[in-house]
Amino acid sequence: MLNVAIVGASGYTGLELIRLLDRHPEVRISCVTSEQSAGKRISDIFPTLRGRSDLLLEPLDSTAVNAKADLVFTALPHQAAMAVVPDFLAAGKKVVDLSADYRLHDADVYAEWYQPHINAELLPEAIYGLPELRRDKIRTARLVANPGCYPTSVILGLKPLLERRLVDLNTIIADSKSGTSGAGRSAKVDSLYCEVNESFKAYGVGSVHRHTPEIEQELSELAGQSVALTFTPHLLPMDRGILSTLYAMPLRNITAEELAELYADTYNDEPFVRALPKGQFPSTAFVRGSNFCDIGVTLDKHTNRIVVVTAIDNLVKGASGQAIQNMNLICDFPETMGLEGLAIFP
């Protein structure tokens, strides 16, 4: 039985980790931490866990965590994670970090978008944890940087096109919409009910959202050359889910049938990516609560533009589910273990 700790367990990603790990047959949650809620039961913070997980939330002490866990999920804000991850690694623990602290390979780029990195020496060994890209490297990693939710939806949507060099790299546009849980659980004016309800807005307009360099880093690696895109996120008045619509101009004549076949062939053996048949497009409703990414693709004949639509649950494939998928790979469990659940619909 693998003992795992969830550091930062009182947020939405922490709750989702607990919900999913509750049905994992090879895992025992041995430690949960929270600075704001230390001393309370996790089931007092999230009554959905009552009778299933009543662990006491502890203040974060890396020595105490190391004594109880074999693997650590760090579900902390950026900067807070990098302050403790080295302690876990030094104690021989495997770490899956859900913050942005180890996703960017270049410390200067991280400093430009966040703040100076305090242990940049770990960046070269941190593996970007998108299994559909780096499954083999994840298996042998001691530090996995779990991808962001928007990047997951965009990278998986564009992967087949970039690998086959099918699109003009100067024409890529990502238009993404997310439910409000993507903003986290802490109180913010922009995510208050009266601010979000009956509203739909863009934010981070002009490719200034912090996920931009993460997306460009991974797209550039897929393309084998530098990629810049226009990325615009939007906030939807719903709890969870991300729908991304991606646009690019093809470099040769291609049909909608060929595109559908390309995506089907690319993702045929992927357990959590479902390439939809020609003419079908995803909905967040059909991935809610699941670890699936659904993808539809077509050619807009009017403009000769390729259009790709992806849907994920931002808290599952976009965060905690993907983190467990990475844990399964690290620990040599079946990759789908604990993640077999279907979407919750309606």
C-alpha cells in the first residue's frame, strides 16, 4: 500500500485528490495539511467526505510529512510549493507538484511571469507531467510538474497537427473557457456569485495569462521550433469544465475526413483521450467529473482553417486526475487505476 500526503488539502484540487484516491485500491492517504484550517477534520471543511475521510488537517511541516508518506502531492500556490519540494526530494520522496513552480524549464522565463525561482537547479530534472507526451520519462521521475488546466486542453488539441507539421505556426489561436473553480477556493471579488452569475467574460486578453509560456514551451517542443500563439481565456458561470476552441491554417490541402482520421490514429491507444468521429464535437457536460479529454476536429471550408474543440474537467484531467495518472506511472500501477469513473451526467 502506497502512503501519500496531500499538502494543501483544503482547496478544490486537494478535495478532488481525496475524492479520486478514495477509490484507488493501492493508495492510503496518510497525511493532509492546511495552514488556514489546521486542527480541523477534512470532513468538516468538505462535508462530502464525512464518514469516508475524516483525517485531521495538520500544519505543513516537511519532517512530519516525510515520516508519513512515500509520495507527496503538493497542491499549493506557486512559490509556496518551491519552498518545500526540495525537503521532500531530499528525504527520498517522489513528488507530483500541482503548482506552476516546476513546469517552465527556463528560470528566467519563470521569473518573468511569476517571481525569481529559489531552487532553479531542480528545473532540469522536473518532468512535465502530460502522460500523452512524456509517459516514459514520467515513469522514472522523482519530480513531476503537473500541467495547468488550460495548457492540457490546448496541447492535447494541437499535438497531432504539430507532430505532422500540418499547420502554419504563426496562425495558432486558442480561445478557452473555464468554470469558476479554476480560480481556486479563496475569496476573490471576480469569482463572487454576483460577479459571475449571468455573465461571460474574457480575461488575460493579449496573451498575458500565466499559462501562455507553458503552452508555448510544450507546443514548441512538439513542433521542433519556436511557437507563439494568441491565447485568450474566458470565465464561464459554471462550476467546472474547460472548453477550448483552437484555430490554425493548414500548410497543405486537407479534408475534414483526413483530420478526423489523424486524431483517431494519434489517440487510439490513449486511455483518457477520446477523438470524436467526424462532425461530432465535445461538451464539458460529457467529461464532468472524469479524467477524459474529448476532442473534435474539422476544416472550415469557408476560410480553409482547421478548427479543433477540446473539453476537459479542469479539476480532474486538468489537475488532480492527471496528478493521479502521473502517480500511477511513477509507482508502476496500471495507468488508469482509480480513474476509471465515467462523467457525471446530467
